[in-house]
Amino acid sequence: DDTLELPTNFPNDPLVAEYQYQFLPVGDGTSKSGANILKAWDIVRAQSKLSTVSVGVIDTGINMSHEDLQKNINYTRAYNVFTKGRDVTDLIGHGTLVAGIIAATANNGIGIAGVADAVSGIVSVIPVKVFTDSGETYTDKVIKGLSYLDRLVERGTADDLRVINMSVGMRGRSYENPDNALYRAVNHLTDKHGVLVVGAGGNGDENNNATTEPMYPSDYDACLSVTALTQTGANAYFSDYNLSKDISAPGMSIEGPFIDGNSSYKFNHGTSFAAPIASGVAALMLAVNPSLSPAEIIDIIKDTAADIPDRTINDWCDRSGSAGALDAGRALQEALIREGTFVPSKPSSSSNRDHSKLPNIPGALDDPNNYGDLDNSGDPNTPGDSDENIARIQGKTLSQTGDETNLISLVSIATIAALVVLLARSKTRSS
């Protein structure tokens, strides 16, 4: 029987008891092992003052009519990088799952409960669609999505945006030669606006074997890189590992809203679905202590991690940078008492900004389509920022199509942009 034995203060959403084991305490490897979300909720609910937090979700869009999402999705700030409009309809399902794991409405008696919905109204999701309806994207589209969120903060229209979930990634770059445009976009949001970028750590090779190959953006130093655990708390067989990973969270059979109707749900596997659990926890930490910087959030999450009971199952614990299993309860306890150093910058209006003093990165310019020269040297004739890569989406290989001259990236004018992968394993159940 997979039904969980629940405390009386568990949310009343019907799929929680059967599938959302992330709410359980971190286990010892002999039974269901979660991320101690319920303990974190108790801490949040005990506070007399909470800050609102917006979480950006860079993904395939969202099912905007889903019964479990409408309350906590900020549709007025939603953005589609292809149409430059608010229609972020999700035809893949990946972004809908991710958004629901973070912020599905809790205690509404339907579906699931989002990790961050401990108290109604404190956390909302801003969906940004960067994938085509066939599941393809390139690094320039991802950067456009980051740039859009950067502008929201710059202009004060989403000054509570403090977390961005990126359950996407690309390979093909070394640690010594990362994609510099993407790197700068992430660092700008982190350094200037105190935004924590949470990345999915990677799902192994085409044969589902875990690898140590870098995955970006998750393996950038500024990001919280999340690997996946099984339902008993062991390292998932497909989950990548290297010294750039930071934390591990449940990533097998994670339930979320889906796109097969407005009351559909599905579970899936992957670091794609471990990352939003960590994003939701980070949002709760900021709700109780908005003075925390991204680096301080990462430190707290790592310092409070639990051991992974994995020695007889997988042998890569000592070769991974992951500090262990995410323990949301302990992380919230520490967040309450940690003295943060983040001081919000005053939003600047487009009328008084001196562009000559702004860094040449996405988000610094008023024109959302003007990204400047974003290759290594600033010279548009110098190749530098993107390799051509074939992406995998849910275990299938995508083929490059069309004239290569149409795939030229704004990231690097002289080179073809890298395709970006959705970090999910194949879908297994519809409920």
C-alpha cells in the first residue's frame, strides 16, 4: 500500500496522501523519504509577518485554465518569448507540472498541494514560455526569458521576484568554457537583484546512465544545482553527479497538474521535478526572511541537508558536490535566525537610466529585443558563446530541422545556438 500515513495537519488535497511523499520527513532509506515540507509549513504558519515571493518558471508554458493553478499563477506577468505576449499555453506539459509542484493551491480539496503554498497568497508563479510547441528551444530564447524577468524587477513591477526555476539545461560546454551569455544573464539576476536561480542537475545520457558531464545553467556557481532522489531517499539511477551539484531532492514519481484537461494530473521522473521542490523551499525561506541573499540560501540548504542512505545502492555520494537530501524543516529553522545581507536595489525607470553605465547583458536595455553583442569579446564577428547541440526531451532525441541560417542565435551572432533540454524522464501515469 503506497498511501501515506498522514499527520492531522496535512493538506486536504486528495492526491497528497497517495503520491506527494515530498511532504514527509527525510527517511533512513527503509521507507518513504521526503523533504520534510510539512515541518517547514508549520514554521511558516507560526510567523506573524511574511513577505510575498514570486517565482519565475522558465519552461514550456502552463495550462492556464487548470483548476489547481489559477489562484497562484500571475497571469498578468506571464510572457511568451516567441509571441511577446501573455499567451503561455503549454502543449508539452512540462512547465505545467513544474509550476504545480511549486504553487498548486493547497487545502482546496482537489488535486495536489504546491510545496510553497503553506499560507495562501504568499507565493506566486510567473510563467515564461521559452520552448516551442514541439519542445525545442535555444539559448537565446532562454536568455530572452531571463531578460524579461530582469526587466520586471528593474522596473519595480515584480520586486518580490526572488527565485527562478530552470528545469532545463544544455550540455556540450566544459567548466572552463561555459556559455558566457547565459552565464552573465544568470549572474546579473543573482548579483544585482538577489534572485536565486535553481537548476535541474541533469538526467544522464541517452541510455539513462548518470554522467559527470556539466549541465548548464545548473552547474554555474551562482545556481542551486539539484539532483534527484528515489522514494526511499537514494540517489536516482539517472541523476547526474559532479562537484558542481549542491543538493538532492525527491525526483521519482512526482505528481503535478497536467494539460490533458483542466482537472488532469500526472506523475513524472527527473531532476526537472526535484528542482521545483527546492525552488518552493527557497521561496518559503524568503517569505520568512527576505534579507537572505542567493548565496546565503544555498549555504543554509546545504548546511541543513540530511544524509543520503545510499552506500549499497549507488556509489557516487563521495564524488558528488551534493550536500545531501533537502530538509525543508531544518532549512526554514535556520532561515529564521540567519542574519541576511541582501539589500534590495531601488527599481530604476527607463527614463532616467544611463545605458552607458549599464553592463552589456540581457535585461540592461529597455528594448526587449536589443541584446547588444553577447559573445566572448563583444565583437559580433567573433565566434564564442554557443555550440550546436541536439537536445533530448523526455528520453527522445530531437532532430535539427530547417535551414541552419535560421538558427543563428542572438547570443552569438556568428554561431549557432545550443538546443536546450527539458530534464524529465518519460511520463508514466495519468490520473
